[in-house]
Amino acid sequence: MDLPAADFRWLTVRPPEESRGAELLLEPDTNPAADAYQNALCETGFPFTSFEVDDSGREFQRVSALGVKLTGEPFEMGIV
């Protein structure tokens, strides 16, 4: 979905095969509080977004080949 929103655009993405599936909202990064929060999470290595997949290594390779820039490779977390 791509809609105008004042000086920005409301952008959401989802897999094309899941027309009624979950959407990922791409927020503008102009709020100083949001910027500080995201920077703090990145500096500590804490993920602020996560997704469940069957094979994280294969998915990492797939999205990397599509041009997605990731901050690190997948690793085992276990079940909490």
C-alpha cells in the first residue's frame, strides 16, 4: 500500500502471495525520540524487529540476494 500522508507516504509491504496477510509498516524516521530509540537498540545489538521463518539461514541468503541490507547474520535464540 502506498498512500500520501502530509509530507510523507504511508507505505506498507507484505508478501504478494498473502493478499490478506500481515503488513509491515515503514515509518518515517523524523521523530527525535524514535531516532534515539532505534540508535540505542542498534548500539546494544538488540533487534527491534523479528520474524519467524522455517530456515533462517536460507531466508537470510534469499533476502540478501534481493538487496535487503541486514545488520547481522541469523543466530539461534532458543525458546523463551
